[in-house]
Amino acid sequence: MASISIIAIHGSHLQNASQLFSICEYIDNGQNKSFKSFDEAAHYLYSNYFELTKEHISVRGIWHDNGWTVICDPEMVDQGNAEHMQKIAEYTNAPVWTFLIQTNSGSYEFAKYSPTKERHFFLSEELIDKGTPVPEETGLNINENTFMDDLVMLAKNLGINIPPPAQGEYIVKHLEYNDARKVRLAPFRQPVKQTKAPEKKQPIENNQPTGSKPWWKIW
């Protein structure tokens, strides 16, 4: 089982990270964590994102690699917002690609914005295939037989590394919800009553069988 959702923006835009996340209705509170290892950054993201959402906090990984600024979203929600992705492409004046891989549900998606949505492929219970295929798709199964490897190779053909290098500069941002997002999510949030202290959860890797890989890994 593997799951990953990324937004790749051509060029170096780390210096404008707060503005990028603002477009997606977040407030950068400056609470960053830095990692030299992608595995450590990914483990932090996927081990903490669910509990932090209860506090109206989202965590996102961001890094620069091979000419692309890449955002990793463990909640797998931002890449699907076409309006926000178009605004990011307009703001940066650069092509934006999004990728979603979720093998347990058989969901595979990618899209290109430049700045409008020029290409969109989505395979799950139905097949959506819109726009003109790009040359980098040649030779890949971009059809009803698409699998994880096809999207990873498409990203590689574009110069986007999934996964990124094992060692590098990886930043995890703690983002607060802005007022618009809080209002929109309010109907879906209900207080949880607890009758006893919650049990202490073990780190994700402690729940993995010996020799297995963390579930976010796709390689």
C-alpha cells in the first residue's frame, strides 16, 4: 500500500512559501521543522498530520529539487483544488503539476496548470482523461491500466523526483487554518467526548512488521 500527494511548481519558490500556502487558505505560523533526510521528514508528516488537524493545524513538506519546488500534502486535499492550483500557477508565472498516488484505493491522478488546467488524468472507479497528452507521457500506460510506476515515471520524465533524494533540505511547515477555511470546515467538526484518558499511540514504525516499509513509501 502506498499513498502520496504532491504539488510541483517549476522554479525555486521557497522564499515565497508563505504566499503559496496563503493561496490554499493557510496561515504560516513560522513553526517549521527542518530535516536532512526525506524519510525523517515523511515520517514526521504522516505520523502527526491527523492529530494536528484536530487543532486546526496542517503540516506540509516543502523542498527544492532539480529545478522544482515540491509540496507534499499527507492529507491529500490541496492538489485536488483546481482553483487554488491555477492561482499558484498565476502567482508564480510557472507551470504547476500535481500528482496523487493511492494504491489501496486504486486512485491515480495528475494534472498540469499553465496557468489554467491544460491536462487532467484521474483513474479510480471511473476514468477521466482530459486535455492533450504531453510528450513525457509517451510509452506510459496513461489509460485504464495506469499504475503507480507510470505516474512515477511521468514525473521523472518532467524532472520531478518521486521520491526525492534521500538526503537534502526538507522543511515541514505547521500551517494554521485561515478564517475562510475554518468557516468551511465547521459543519464537519463535532466535539469529541472522552470518558477516559486516551491511550498513548505508538510511532508508526513500531506498528510495522519487521522488515516492512512505512506505508507512505512508494519505492
